[in-house]
Amino acid sequence: MKFPARHFAARFAAKEAVAKTFGTGIGAELGWTDIEILRHGNGEPYVMLHGEGKKTAARLGITRVLVSLSHADHYATAHAVAECEPESDLGRGTRFDSTGSAP
């Protein structure tokens, strides 16, 4: 790894992004060590949840979390999207029709 700090910063940002998708932040329901950012063989990042993170995801009906990481010389960013069961509390948010418009 040529510039490890950039990669660590992007993974830290990804953990923050995951915590925000849960709506809990980092705390009692989701800790830093409950979120692991790993890579598939092709380099695609993915999330593995442990402990309270796994329990909180189940309680919220979250079935999958997708992440995207990026970094430059001095900045790192990440985005996370939580997929959930339609009948879960998170699934009751704004719905969009096939044109991308909210009712």
C-alpha cells in the first residue's frame, strides 16, 4: 500500500457513513468495532457488521449496506446506503416512483 493514511482515512469515513445510515451515530447501538470495511478480490468495498451493529441492523430491518470510498492527497470521503425491508421503520421513509419523483 503506497499511501496507507489515505486508505485508513477512507475506511474511517466509511464507518461514519454507515453510522449515519443507521440513524444512530457511533454510540451504544453501533460502535467503531461493530463496523468493518473490507474489500472483495476486485477491490470493491463492502461492510461486515459485528456485535451490536449486527443486532441494530436486524432491529431496523437493514438487510444490506453498500459503501463507496474515495480519497485524494488530503481528503477522504465515503457514502453508504442501507437497504431494508419495506415494512421496517427505515422502509417507511420517502418513496419514489419510477420517474424518481416523490408523491
